[in-house]
Amino acid sequence: MKTLRGWTAVLGAALALLALPPGPEAFTARIGQPAPEITGGPWINSEPLSMEKLRGRVVVVEFWTYG
């Protein structure tokens, strides 16, 4: 039972740290900088496009991970 309480405390502390908002540097690092090129794939319903071809358009990027 002590082990379960210990793990609960550790999990609670980790969740509390994750709930903290990121520092201001997380939001100011790329302001005023051009977006990096989008690499990877596959592209669905089009050929791969460069940032120049996407300029002025709304772009949805969906990230998937398996693991």
C-alpha cells in the first residue's frame, strides 16, 4: 500500500508540473521569423508543397505517432 501511495504522489507531482504554463520564451522564440519548411510525408491530395507555394493559405498540419 505504501508503494501505491508513493507512485500516486509522484504521478500527482508530474501532472502538476505539466499543468504549469510554459515560460514566455516558448511563445517569443519564433515571432517575426519565417516558418521552417515542412518536411516529411506523405502529402495527401497534392504533391509536396514548399512554404512559398503555401504563402497566404490556411494550412492544417496533422501529426501522428505510433508507439
